[in-house]
Amino acid sequence: MQFLGTTQTASYCGPRKASGFGVLPPAVQAPVVQECYQPYYLPGYRYLNSWRPSLLCKVSDVQTCPDEGTTCRSPLRPPTILPVLHSTLFCRYSPCDWDQTNQLQIGGAEASRLWAGRLMGDSMRLMQDKDQLTRQMQEGTCRNLGQRLSDINFWKSELSYELERLLNENHGMEKVKRRLECAAEEVNCPLQVALECLYHREKRIGIDLVHDNVEKNLIREVDLLKCCQDQMRKLAQRIDIQMRDNRDSQHALERDLEDKSTAQFIDEKCFNLRNTSDCISFFHGVEKVDGTISVPETWTKFSNDNIRHSQNMRANSIRLREEAESLFETLSDQMWEQFTNTNLAFNARVSEVTDVKNKLQTQLAKTLQEIFQAENTIMLLERAIAAKECPLKVAQTRLECRTRRPNVELCRDIPHFKLVNEVFTIDDTLQTLKLRLRETQDTLQLLVMTKCRLEHELAIKANTLCIDKEKCMGMRKTFPCTPRLVGHT
């Protein structure tokens, strides 16, 4: 068998001989069978692969006689053959080839006819099924669009109702915000007084620059006043942020309403489209482009979340207003209480400093007496040290003279031992007296330094009393009234 598109040439003809026989006629080529099905493309779907049959007609190979050049000549064959007889024997098909080829052609034609009949029947049923399916899908789409329009109308009414309630919520927040800002400004006056007191107390000297109860109360008062201001301002900022959140929620509702109105218009237009409408057209590949960003569940959840977010914003606004009223009362009481505690701490500190100052004056008088006695003791010790120098010279001179004794007379006798012992004893006495003199001198120096410190401390205490009693307490005489602290001016 040869495939379609190839030629079939007889191979049993030998090469041309020199005997002059006639040239054999060329073998007839098998007929080329073309495809009998032409593909049909639907309008607008030129890129879809259409079905077409793959049945190709084939021709059978004919049995060829052995080649003359490769066949062994029989010894009984006549030596000579006439040209006409040679052409008759070797240039024709056999009856078997003829019958086989005809049977193949008849069988192939019958198979093609049966296959084409089945295909036509299946095609008619397929067209009927697809027409029915297309009508059902179009009717279902119309029902779905109608339901979709109903859902859009429902959510539009819900969004409009919530938007109206949200617009009325921001008006109540503005008054509370203004009150908080006014109250925060009123706290600046007592805060400035407390800071001035702290700055004045920084001018204290030495040990009086202590972190005492007054400074703790002042710092606590400053922190409290700043905290009150911060709380008021932060609450005002929270109210402002809440108002912006309310406006954001309002914009979200308005945008959702606008989107739903646009979607309603488009869906109504799609709902009214029919097969006979003029505005329909082909849009190649639009079914392959999925530009959707939501599903029905997320679409419903989006509008529901917008409404819930708006409700939460309104609830937060109510809580903020209640928190502001409570904050006004609480902060006013705390500021008055801390102002009173700081004044009491100032009075107690002034009493403590006065008492310490009196004690320091007493210690200064006693220190002066000790300095006088230490100076007398030093004078006596110096005299005692001077009195021991002569005996030491005598003993050392005796020892030096005895070292010049000749020969065996240089004996280590009892006088030698006594003189050595005397020198060591006097020297030890001198060292002891000198050590005590240095200790007494150090003590005198310590007493002098103590005297200087006491005098310095007395000056420090006087400066502290001046700062606390005169400067600080002189400023802390007034405090804003309660109505001004709660924002009513």
C-alpha cells in the first residue's frame, strides 16, 4: 500500500535490452483522493479548531512480478521468445490484482457512505440539543439579571438609610471638640506656675538641690497638668480622627451607592437585550477575559461591611462624647487635689529647712571651739618633739666615740647595749610624737574644712528658704476655677 500523494511505479520491467524490443508503457499512477469535507467556521469564531474527517483513501499495492534481471532462467525455457509474446506475458496486471483492487474500492466507498450517514444524523441531533441549551441558558441569564436588579435595589435602600443617619452624627462631635481645646488652653496658666517653681528650685546650691517631696509634688503636678492637656488634646484628636473616619465611611457609602446605581443601569440595559436588538455585536475573546473582582458572597459582604462600619463609627462617636464628659470632671478634681498637695509640701519643706539651719549654726559654734583646742595640742606636740632631739644627739655621739676604741677594747659591753637601746627608744619616741602631730594637724584641717562646710551649708539653707518661701509660695496663690477647667468660657 502507498500513502496519499505518492506515485506507484511498476518494478517488474527490466532495463532496455540491445535486442531492439519496444519500450514498455509507463505504469498508471494511483488516483489522488482529496478530502471530501470542507471545514465551516462560525461567524466570529475563526480561531476555533473546526472538526474535519481524517479518513483518507488509500490504494493497495499490486503484486509485482520478479525482476527479469534477478530471476534465474529455467533450462527448459525456449531459447527464443517473440517480441509480441514477451509483451503479452509481462506488460499486463493479473486477474487477482484486478479483483483485489475492485473489492478494496467498493469496501472503502461503502465504509465512507456509512460513516457519513452516521455523522449527518449525529450532527442534526447535536444542533437540536445545542439550540435548546442556548435558549435555556439565555432564559436563565434573564432570570438571574432580574434577581440581581432586585438585590441592588434592596442594598441601595439600606445604604441610603445608613448614610442619612451618619450625616447627622458629626454635628454632635464639633461642640465637644471645641470644649476640649478650650480646657487644654486653660491648663497652660497653672502649668507655667509649676514650671517656674521648678526653675527657681534649680537655683538651689549644693546638697539642698535635693529631690525632695516638694520637687516630687511639683514634678507630679507638671506631669499631671501635661497629662491632662495631652488627654484633652488626644481626645480632641481622636474626635477629629473619628470625624474623618465618619467622613470616610460616608464617602464609602456614597461611592457604593454610586457604583450600585451604575451597575443597576448596566444590568437593566443587559436585561432588556434580545436576539433582535440592534446594539449587539461580536467581541472576540471577551469570554476569556475575567475582569471580575468579587463573587456574590463578597459583593453582599462589601455593602454589609460598609453599613456595619458606619454603625460602628456612630457608636464610637457616642462613646467619645461620653468619655469627654467624664474626662472633664475627673481631670478637674485631680488638678485641684495635686495643687493643694504641692502647697502643703512647700510649707513642710520650709519648716524642715529652718530647723536644719538652726542645728547647723549650733554645730558651727562647737566646731570653732574644737579648732582652738586642736591648735593648742599641736603647739605642745611640737615642743615635746624638740625636747627629744638633744638626748638623741648625746646617745648617738657616745656611740660614735666608742667606735674609735683600739683593737680588743672595741668590746660589745653593757654600756654599748644600753646606748643602742637608748637610741632606738628615743627614735621610736620621736616617730610616735611626729605621727601624733601629723594626726592632730589632719584633725585640725578636718575641723577647718568642717567649719567651711557648715558656713557653706548655712548659706545654702538661706538661699533655699528664700526660693521656697518667698519666690515659689509667692506665685502659688491662684488657680483656675472649675468651669474654666471643663471648657466653659
